Amino acid sequence: MHPILKQTFDLEKTSAKNLYKESKYKESFSHLERAHILGQLVRLLEYMAKVHK
């Protein structure tokens, strides 16, 4: 994973975890959604790089 994407992914996961602990479930879920989208983007980019070699 690209370092900037990894850093952003980790930040979103950490934010989600912290908000969940504070019982801020809606806000936590928003961060989980962002982390999920970033994860999907990474997989797509890896797939595209493999297919287009």
C-alpha cells in the first residue's frame, strides 16, 4: 500500500475506534466507510497494475 494511503487508512480506522469507544456510533461508522473505500481503491489499483503489465 502506498505510504500516504496507508497513513490515511490507519487514521480513519483509529478515528473510528476512538469514536466508537465514546459511543459516537454514527461518526464512527463514517470513518469506517472511508477506510473501506480506501481499502477498495488499493485493491483496484493493485489489480490494474497486475493486469496492465
